[in-house]
Amino acid sequence: TYTGNILIAVNPFQRLPHLYDVHMMEQYKGATFGELSPHLFAIADSCYRAMINEHGSQSILVSGESGAGKTETTKMLMRYLAFMGGRSGTEGRTVEQQVLESNPVLEAFGNAKTVKNNNSSRFGKFVEIQFDKYGKISGAAVRTYLLERSRVCQVSDPERNYHCFYMLCSAPPEDVKRFKVGNPRSFHYLNQTSCYEVANVDDAREYLETRNAMDIVGISQEEQDAIFRVVAAILHLGNINFSKGKEIDSSRLRDEKSINHLKIVAELLMCDEKLLEDSLCQRVIVTPDGNITKPLDPDSALQSRDALAKTVYSRLFDWIVDKINNSIGQDPDAISIIGVLDIYGFESFKVNSFEQLCINMTNEKLQQHFNQHVFKMEQEEYTRDEIDWSYVEFVDNQDVLDLIEKKPGGIIALLDEACMFPKSTHETFAQKMYQTYKSHKRFSKPKLARTAFTINHYAGDVTYQADYFLDKNKDYVVAEHQALLNSSRCSFVANLFPPLPEESSKQSKFSSIGTRFKQQLQALMETLSTTEPHYIRCVKPNTVLKPGIFENDNVLNQLRCGGVLEAIRISCAGYPTKRTFDEFIDRFGVLAPELVDSSDEKTACAAICDKMGLKGYQ
Ligand SMILES: Nc1ncnc2c1ncn2[C@@H]1O[C@H](COP(=O)(O)OP(=O)(O)OP(=O)(O)O)[C@@H](O)[C@H]1O
């Protein structure tokens, strides 16, 4: 259905191909908005037409909670835009085909089965489709946000790690042999949960399809092999274990098995075995008097191993995104763009951490953008009609945004400070927040909390646990890991870790995930502000992921989180029903037939209202 121009799309949890086929696209092509049943093609069509007619850039913002259908909706939107903006009769790899095929590639490496969704995107995505002066697609760019790195090393029932790991384990026998993988149950990074299969998903087929999609987006066979070699290396890396070494607080490889896995990792990454072992079991400390090598105890070595796995995986993901962008190509002469944003919705779990804070900050920003837009649209309409609506209140969430991201003084700024100060712990960080925001309306400290804090978001209160904030915010690659991988004989691996520029290698430049994410978000908002936005709110009808079940309270909460209720409030506070003068006379003329014919439409309408004793109309 629609609320104003906002489309509210409910996930059907069953395939409805007839709703999304070419025949349906034909019907919506050029149809007046609102004439046909609400449909995402109607949004895509009005967006495309607005771009052609007004030569202005557009954006479609798709939001909703995990499993609500954002990614499916985004793919369908892209298909419609490719249908409208594609070039007929072209052969081979067209831009629009590449844009569409980037989806399965990104999903293989960035999606996983979670409690909420069997194919959950663990990153945010903004696809910018560029159009030339003929309204044809001439280029595209994909920007991704905040991939969930922790999943690579840590998964719990009934979730899975990223799809690509299982695909590789189900690859054809020659590839399984070549990449030295096997049963997913034999890898620590996969066997922490007992979930290996996803209903209706055939990993073996997905492997071939991903390879095929990689061909189309322009990733060469050698590059594909290197990618899967890295994926396999990460699996083996997870199987390396440590036990206490001879010296105090030192560690060594635990057993033959670990030695064997280490060998395989070195082979797959084409780097030196001894260097790999050292980079896991030791740290070099730079002091004014020279470098000191310090051994790591087994726990720290395990952490070092996991940090390496996460860094390699996230670099791999970034490489794939860059490659897709390079091979699709950007059109510097593009006349306008249509951006499609598929980004995680508001999150509030039993335990909320740094990721939730970043996600909810994104949603606060988008909410502000949404409110401003809805408000502005209404305002423009009232101004056009010369109607006074000064009494309609605008609720701004700038105070929450300031609390999180203001510099200096916001939570992210405090966190960066804490990360740079070697002695800080999550407790000192929490204390600092409690002190700083003692009297902030949107911040509170739960009773008896030592590290927890609550933020009053537009969609409700969320309590965060600050325990891992410091670690999660630090964005640096251990120097030993950097040196190791940069020295790989495989140019693909070495290029994932280019040498750092001089100044930043001196540890002077601190880079934090929070600040980088904030900057990315800022850039996104700037892009969005140059476009005319269109909104789609996806709704998940139930938590059992089945068709035909509708949980009322749950849906209501999603509408609240999506800002739909706020949009309705703004609309209700003004004049929610809009009729032209002749429609009004058509409907209410019977109340005063004698007035209708005698005067012009506007006067007649006023006369009808007067006759019925209505007060305060404008
Ligand atoms: N229009 C649709 N028709 C049929 N099935 C759908 C549709 N939309 C969603 N689904 C089903 O719901 C599942 C979840 O949808 P999707 O992956 O798009 O959710 P999401 O909102 O992107 O979630 P996340 O934030 O976790 O990535 C899909 O895998 C698919 O099975």
C-alpha cells in the first residue's frame, strides 16, 4: 500500500513471479502514479520519469528490519531500471547486466544465514546507476558500508558464516582438491554452529553461479582462483591452535595438525611459513632503543590469528567491490543518477554492541532526512495552496545525532579518544560517558550498570554494552600481518596489502571504524541531498518467515521504526485528504445545490463550508 508517496511493501515469503515479470513491467511503464495498484515498479517508474523529465538525479531509499525484503526489493528495482534504461539488441556484457550480476557476487561474500533471514546482507549498499542524455544506463558504482567482520571468526547457532565458505566446500571435486578444502565440519570457523545447510539453497550450484556472475562482472579466472585461494586460507587459518611455549607467556603451534594447517595457509597465501608463524606468535615492539620482539601467550596468539582472518576477509570484500566498480565503469559524462540504498534497519537486540550503535546512527540520519523531506513536501504543497500550517510541529532528532557523532563531545569522539589512550578500558570509557552526558535528555545509565548505557532513539530506547567498543573501533592492521601479506609471492594477495605511506606507518595516524563510518555516512547524505528521494518501507509480516501470517504488534513497531507513523502524524496535523475544487463539489455539492451553479468553483466550495457551519477552514 502507499502512505502518501511512500510505498509500504510487505514481504510475501513466497515467490510470486507473476508480480515481477516483464509483462508487469510493461504495465507500469509510463502509467500515472497511483493509477495502478501499489507496486515497487510504480516507484521505479516515477523515479525514472522524474529523472527524464526534470533531468534531476533521484534516489530510492529502501529500509526495513532484517528479513523484511530490502535486498529483494532492491534487486527488482534494479531490474526495472535496467529494463527501462537498457540498450536493446546489444550483445555480450552490457552495463545493466553487469549491474544485475554484481548482486550474486556481493551476496556470496557479504551475505549469511542469520536467525532473522536465511540470506541476510551483512553490509549496507548504495548502488548509483548513471544515465546518459538518452536515458540509457551508462555506468554504475556500488558503495558498501560496514561489513560485519566478526562473523568470519565467530558464529553461533543457528546462524552460518558467509555463504562463500560453504560454496567453496561444495565446489566440484577438482576445485575442492585444488583449494585444499573439504567437509565444512572440519573447519573451526564453520563448526562452531551446527548449521551447515540452508533450506532450498544448493551450495554446489551457488558456487558455479557465483563463478559465472564473476565472469560477467569482469573478474578474470586467475583473479577468481586467487579469491577462492584466500577464502580457503582463512578456513585453514582458523584451524591453527596454540599451546604454551617454553618461555613464560609464549606460545607455539599446538600439534601436528596445527603445523599442517599453517603449511597449507602459507601455501595458499604464497607466503613464508616461518614468517606466518612468527606473525601469529610474536609482536615486535618499537622502542626508541630499537625493536624488541615479544612473544604472545596462547590466548593472544589466538586473537592475533582471528584478527588476521578478519582483516584478510574484509580486504578481500573491498577488493571485490572495487573490481566490480572498475569493470562496470563510471560514466564521467552521466547526466543524472538514480541511487538505490539498501541499508540495515533500526536494530534493538537483547545485547547491543558497537555495530548496533553504528547501524542506529545511520537510521537516525536517514530518519532526519526522511522527516525533513516529508515535512518539506507538505510545506511546499501548503505554500502553493496559500494555506497556513505554521502550527504543525517538526520533531527533529538532531539532539540524538549530536549525542552520537558531534565532534568534539559525541560518543564516537569519546571512543576515539579512549582508543588512543593506552590505559583506557571499557570501564573508564563508560565512566567518561556517564560523566559527560549526566544531564543529556537522550542518554541514561541503567541502574547498577558498569558499562551499559541507554540511548533514547527516535524509534525507542536501546541499551548498549560498551564492553567490546574499544576493540571493535580500532582499525589497524598489525604491522607483522601487513608485512607478511605484502611479501606474498601472489600479486593478488600482496596487492590486498599495499605498503603503507611513510607517515602512517609510524603509528601516528589513528584510524577508527566509527569515524570512518561517520565520514562515509556524511558522504552518502551529501549525495542523497542532491537527489529527489523516493521511499520504500519493507515490512516483515512475521518472525517465522512463513507466508500468510501477520503479527500485528510486530508490524506496528516496524512502522514506528520506519518513521511511517511520524509521516502520518505530520500529514494528520495538516490536511491529510486532498481534493480539487471540482472533486469537492462533486462529492458535497448535494448539500447546497443552489450554490453550486451560481458561482465559480472556489467560491462555491467556500459557500458550501459556510452553509454547513464549518469554522476555521482555509
Ligand atoms: N518480493 C518478494 N517475493 C518473494 N520473496 C521475498 C520477497 N521479498 C523478500 N522475500 C523473501 O524474504 C527473504 C528475505 O528478504 P531480503 O533478503 O530481501 O531481506 P532484507 O530486508 O534485505 O534483510 P537483511 O537486512 O537481513 O539483508 C528473501 O530471501 C526471500 O526469501
